[in-house]
Amino acid sequence: MDKFGKSQPVKRVEDVRFLTGQGRYVDDIAPEGALRAVFFRSPVAHARITGLDVSAARAADGVKLVVTAEDMAAAGVDTAMNFATAPNRDGSQGAAPKRPVLAEGKVRFVGEPVALVVAETLQQARDAAELIELEYDDLPVHLDIAAGGEPVHDAAPDNRAFDYGIGDEEATNAAFDQAARTVALEIDSNRIIVNSMEPRGCFAEWDGTRLHLSYGGQGVWGIKGQLAKMFGLDDTAVRVTNPDVGGGFGMKGFPYPEYFVTAHAARALGQPVRWMSERTEAMLTDNAGRDLVTLAELAFDAENRITGYRLHTRCNLGAYNSGFGQMIQSFLFARVLTGTYDIRNAWYRCEGFYTNTAQVDAYRGAGRPEAIYVLERMMDRAARELEVDPWELRRINFIKPDQFPYTTVTGENYDVGDFGRVMGHAMQTADIAGFEARKAASEAAGKLRGVGICYYIESILGAPNEDAKVEFTEDGGARIYVGTQSNGQGHETVFRQFLADQTGIPADVIEVVQGDSDLIPSGGGTGGSRSVTVQTNATLQVVSEIVTGLGGFLADQMGVAPEDVVFDDERFRADGSNLTPTMLEAAQMAREAGRTDLLSWKTTATLPGRSYPNGCHIAEVEIDTETGEVVCDRYNVVDDFGNLINPMLAEGQVHGGVAQGLGQALTERVVFDADGQLLTATFMDYAMPRAYDMPMIGFDTQPVPSVANPMGMKGCGEAGTVGALAAVSNAVQDALWARGVRRADMPFTPQRMWEMLQDGAIAAE
């Protein structure tokens, strides 16, 4: 077995407590007697506040506090939330209007928090919130992803937040001028609501000197700094914790206004305060995903090689800049702009716009699924217009193995890859040779069948550095402190397994500690598929230091020189000595000798480069022409994740990612009316995918180990979603092409499909 992960499909240890109801989520662990908080929210999408009367709410039974923006300002709280801005093409930065934690002067989307009510019971808080009187003058609602309309912010009078560009516009335009053929297509990516199993929530407590905020999130350090800044506290006076987290998917990776206002209430009252979102409240206020439209163009030479790629995206930011909202469709989209293809001339322009809707930010893949979706839809369209086999068009344009390391036009440094081999294996596992027979059988039953391919690549994001700390416990076990945060991925299992692989310490005596800023002073949290690669890199480093330190101690016990002591992943050994302690035994010897300095080890390690997971998704769909129902009948994935620690967990991550991609492709769609009211605010109206909608997913790997980290790993958390969107969409387009449908945009709901079929029939006449 390879030293770096024994690749055993170990079952997730945390699932026992999750499946038996023993998980400890934020709503389970709130301090006894904590007061209950309810937010009063804007009922309209855009209005100027002319009056806010909370006197009746303050006088209501059980109410302890009502908080408004005016109250927080009077208390000296800095109410502005942090966010990043994208660079504009002219060298300036994107618009940066203040995002207050409670509405100030205007409300800008339905659900924006306006006031907080804190009471002894949840029902008392709800009843009091209904007594609040908000007076306002309606303003025109801006919903278009375009310039113009009533300004959402004075800082962006045309509602354009940023105008980003990357690549060589002049060279790309020249490539199009000289092209043998060009292909163009406008591609829409529908807005979705994340709908994590556990909605957002938090509690806060203040002991007079220190603030503790516990919330369901994807890391503790970013919000810790914001809390300290907002309340004028020293960093040491703030503690942030993440308990068990029931799903994040990027949506929980950023702070939200509710956390800060709840913390303010706890400080003002000197009592713990808890808040938990309800489902419709979450649908109104959680960061949404996707919501963009792109005009894409490909230029080809006479041999069907891509000579130029040109894109113009317009993306929806919602009413405010969220933590990383401006960067998703600009900087992160650009990371994988040219995918797995040898494209030397590319130009990407992205404009972001404010609208009177909830914010849009990271959703599983964060810009990379959107970019790959556009590129792979374009490759299929180009194959049709050039009359080339879509598999062959990809082979012609793939970056070849001997071209690595390969620097893309947007500056990504791909370390390794063998895309043709992976795709070839995927074609075999998907039985592409048998597709025509399956298609004929569908047609005999009066249905359409199509096959779609997506070859994706993604760039692992987030900080390349991470901390790891290992300490040996008095009961003979070990504890590893990690700077990432699990929200469903299986970190407790994989980090225990990896440490056990490297040290010989039995996995069942290893405890994984995460999500506490007091115990772990720094870390990068979870996002961008970074966790396993960065955390195991740090673990390797700390294990190396432990081996050196304990080896030096054992040298005296063995009567040998320190350099003669070796560790074989299970025991320390030295020629000429019969002493062969395990790592736990060596730690116990050090404890007995009073060497407490050898019982706790901490280090920080930085990856030398990013890894680039990639793979091939192949979907087959069947469409009922009478009802418009689309069934994803077959789905196969072959991934290159490099070396794997636990293949079963990797496969589970891919299954979950594919399910989320299929959800966006087949059922999910956010709809607002003309007044900005959310029409899809319950599960009666927003169609989450169900087990019925999911095919069996075939999964296999063709690893090409990364050379950008010592483990040869590549992240896998978001890969399933990155590949699923285009695979399913290309399959639907394939099925519809003969019926005259030339543009098929997600989601492929029965009504939308039926309308496409009718429109296609008319176009074909």
C-alpha cells in the first residue's frame, strides 16, 4: 500500500450518532434558559423607511429587548458587515455600499432584517414581532440582471456593482477574425436555494468580559475577527464555536446579520440569547446560488482546434455584497475558464448587478460549476454545428499529458492530467457502444433519449496553509486539532484514518477536535474542496516532527544515536536494540520520564501548489413527449482524484454533488413576482429533488496523482456538482435536437420541457 493513505473504505464513525439522533447541533446545545430571538423582516422588496414603531413590542408579555439599527448605533456598534470586492477592468474596485446588520433608511429585499425581538419564549417573541409597525414609501423594484432601473444603492447608480475582465481581449478578437468557424450560444444558469438540512442558527452569551458565539457554519475564524471589530473587543475576548453542522454547501461559509445582532442582544442583556431560522425564513434570507447568464463564443481553425474563447457574463449579486459574492462569477469562474482544453486566446468579461433579491454567493463549486457548465455546453453545441463527434472534438482539444505542467491563460498551473484516458474509461463504464440500442428502445416506446457528456476540471480553493496539533492524552489515546470544519463530509473519519495510517495509533483512540477558536487559534475553515489536502499536509508535517522528537528521546533509552532511530508507521526501531515501542508507547514512556514537552505538537504547513481534480460525467435521459417529464435514466462518473484516503467517502461526496447538480438541472428554480416577492418560499412551491429523481450513479476512478502535494491527492467535495450540470443538460439537448429545439436551459421541468417541444415543432415547420 502507498504510505500516503491506505485507501481503505472505512465507514464513517460519526454516522452512528447522526443516524440515532445523537448529533449535537446548535439548537441542541443552547444554554438552558437562553432567551428566544425572532427577527422582524421587511415585507417588501424595496422601500424607504419612514417610520418604525417598536413600542408595543417592547411592552408585550415576556419581551426582554427589542433591537433596531438605531439602538445598535447608539450603543456604539459598528454595524457594517465585511465583504470582498472584485477588480474592475479600469483598475478600480467594485462598488462597496454598506451592508448593515439591520436595515438603515431603506429595505432592499423581502426578508431583510429590520428589528430583533428577544423574549422569554419563542411564542412571546413571535407575538411581539407582529406588533411592530413599519411605515415605508414603496420604491420601484429592480429584478433584471442588467444596468438601469431604480438604483438599489446610491454607490451604484446604474446597479452595476463591478465590471471584471481577464485574458487578452485583443488577441482573442483577432483569433475570431481569423477563424474558419465560430459558434455562439447564450446560456442561462438558474438561481437555486441551498436548503441545507439544518437551517442557520446561533446562540450568544456574554459573561461581562468575553463573548461566545456558537453557530452552524463552516469555520470560526472569519466571523471571530468581525465580531471583535464590530463590538470593539480584543480578539482574546471573543470565542466562536461550530458544533455539529447539518450541511453547509458554501451557503454557511460566510457570516450573516443575525449572528451579530444576536450577539449584541446577549451583551446588552447579560443573558444568553438563541435564534434559529425557520424554513421559509431561510429560503428568504440564505445566500442563494448561481443566477447568471452568459453569452459564449468559440472560434475554430480548419482542423477543429479551438483558437479563441470569448465570454460575457451578467450575474446577480442580490441586494447587497455578501462575503464573497462579487468574486464568485468573476475571479472563481475564471479559475477554470478554459477547462481541460488547450486554449491560448481567451477573454472573459463579467458584470455583476444589484437586484432587490436575497444575496447570491458560494454554492457547491462556487463559480467553477458555472464556468464548466458554459464551456461544456459550448463544446456540445460546437460539435453539432461543426458536424464532429463530441467525443472526438474533446480529444482534439484536450491538453495532452506531455504538455504538463500547463499554465492556462488565466494563470492556473495545472500540474498533471491524462484527460483522454479518463474519458475513454468513462465511455466504457457508461456503455456508450450500447446507446443506440437503448435509444431505439425508447423511441419504440414513444419517448426521446439523449446522452450527454461533461469533462470537468476544478481548482481547489482557499488558503493553502493549515494548522495541525496532536496531543497524547493521559488515557493512552491521541487528540488531533484541525483547522477545517466538517458540515457533513466525514472529517472525523478521514482525519482519524489518516493519522492512524501515518502513526499506527488505532483510529478508535483518536479524537478529532474542530470548530473552537479557543482550542484552535487559527485555521482556514472548510470550503473550495480544500479540507483534506491542506489538513493532511499539515498532519504529515506534525507527524514528522513527532517522529523526530520522540525518536531523539528514545535514542537515549535504546543506547543509540538519534539518527539511528527509525519509525515504520507502526513502531520505532533501531539496529542493536530490542526496544520497539509504538508511538503511543513512546509517548507514555515520555510521560513517565516527565517529558511533558513531548506530549503536544503543533505545526503549520503550506501546500506548494493547488490540485486540480477532473473527470468525465456521462448522463442519459429519457423524455416523455406527451407530459414533458425528464427521467435521468443512467449516470456514470469516472474521476481523477489522485490518491484517495477513503474511496467510500469520496464516492459519497460525488453522489451528493451529482444529486445537487441534478436538482438544479431537473427541478429547482427560484421565482420572484414583479414586486420582488418570493413565490418559491416553501417546499410546496420549490421543487427539491427526491430519491425518485435520482438514478443509480456509477462511480470509478482513474488516478493521476498530483505532484502539488506530498500525498498526491486532489480534492473531491464539489466535483460531483461541477460535472453534473452540463452532463444532464447536454443529454436533454441531445434528445431534443431532432425535434428542432436549439436552446434548452435548466431546469428541465415537465412544463418547461413540454413548451420547448411545442416551440421546437413550430420552428421545424
